[in-house]
Amino acid sequence: MKQEDRNLAGDLKLNYQDNNFSDFTNKVNWDFQIDESIIATNELRLFYNEIVKNETVGLSGHMTGALNDFKVEEMNATTLE
């Protein structure tokens, strides 16, 4: 899989108050509209090691919340061949 075979596209807004970056994963709220994208499972394995290696996933949806407590609505994830 080549680097150019993957992309993560969308519109990301980070909502925070002064000094929230010191606790980025808990206090900075994301509002991320994920457009049709292709990501590598090897990159996801950094967060969850049980995902299969060396595959790609088509992805779209809307992620909101802090990184340690987010939700994804209208998620569409498909494996690609």
C-alpha cells in the first residue's frame, strides 16, 4: 500500500478555551465531518491492536467530542479490495 493510496478528508473544527491544549485529549472538543476517505488499518492499530494488518478501509461520518470521549454519528466504514 502506497502513501498516496490513503487520505483522510473533511472539515475539522477544534473547540477549546485558553489553556485547554495542556490537556488536549480531554478538553479540546472536535467537530469533524469526515468525507469519503481511505485509511490504512496499520494506522488504526496504533489505537487498537486487534485490527487486521495491511488493509484499507473506506470511511465517512461525523465525529464530535474530546479524543478520550467522542462519538461518531452516521458512520460508514467498508473494507476495500
